[in-house]
Amino acid sequence: MEVEVKLKLPGPEAHEKVASALGAFHEVTHMQENVFFDGVNKELSSKRAVLRLRFYNSDEKCVVTFKGNAVIVDGISRGEELEEDIDISLGRACVAEPWRLATTSSTLLNKVVSDFGCKDFVCLGGFRNVRNVFNWEGLKIELDETRYDFGTTYEVECESTDPERVRQVLGVFLKSQGIDYIYSTKSKFAVFRSGKLE
């Protein structure tokens, strides 16, 4: 189970203010390319499941992720999440030819094929994300700039086993910096699939 606090920022100025306020605590920046898949008969989406390949910094690393039954309430997202690193060349081959997802030696992909009865896959497309990671007050803060074909969103995320406390701490911090925010109501994938910014 992954539990995350997700706070949506109003625009690039707020994003820049957060980056500046946390600048001394910056650890790393990831350029992420996210590509999503479904079974040809909607085996995954019909059961509220998501399959993603994420490429880091062009071709530095590839991670396959399965997410199931994610729900966001008051800026707190909860859902099943499983991840596995796979070979980058395999990941690129699966994007070009999605049927390959059903024929790999990946434990996670084989589990998805078995659990959902996927014999073949279709690529849904995806989006790019610039993620700045900060280590602040013992929290791993992720500041995202997500670029869809139809626009850009900005968000602060933090994974935690105590999300209510983290949501409060982040809220106090953002307000102290004069930064507006609202609770996120949709995952990045849901925004992508809707084809429009909220």
C-alpha cells in the first residue's frame, strides 16, 4: 500500500517559490518519462488498475509500476503499488511493441498478465515529469512539474505512514511562504486520461 500526500499548486510561480524555499535541502532532480498500458480488452482499466513504465533521465533507468484501486481523499492518496526495475532496452521495446509486455521474464509483468488475464497490451501514451526531491524536516518532498500535451500542472507530494500529520506540516510550511495550494483530487494518470487540466 502506497500512501501519499498530494498538494496541487496553482502555477509556475508557486512552484518556483517552493523550489526556492526548499533549495538548501535539494537532493536530486529526475527527468521522468511515463508511458501507460492497458490490456487490449481493457483488462486493467476495467478493474481500476494502472500499468506504467517510467524512464529516468532519458535512458538511465526503467521501472515498471503496477497501481491498483488508488483513491484520493482530501489530498491523501492510498492504493496498492508494486514496482520492479527492468532493462532499459526491454522497456523501450515494450513501448514500441506493447505485446512484448506479456512475454518478458519480469516477475511483476508476469503477475499482471496472470492476475488480469492479459494476453496482449496496448500503449495509452503518457507524459513527462520533472521531479525535484528535497530532504526537509525528515520528509522526502517531491516537487513535480508535469507536462501533458494539453498543459502543465504543479504538485507537491510526500509519501508517509502518517499522512494527516504530513499534510498539516506541509500546509503550515506553504502558508508561511505565502504559497497557495489545494488538495489534489486526481492522480496524474487520471488527469492524463481526462485530456484536460482540472
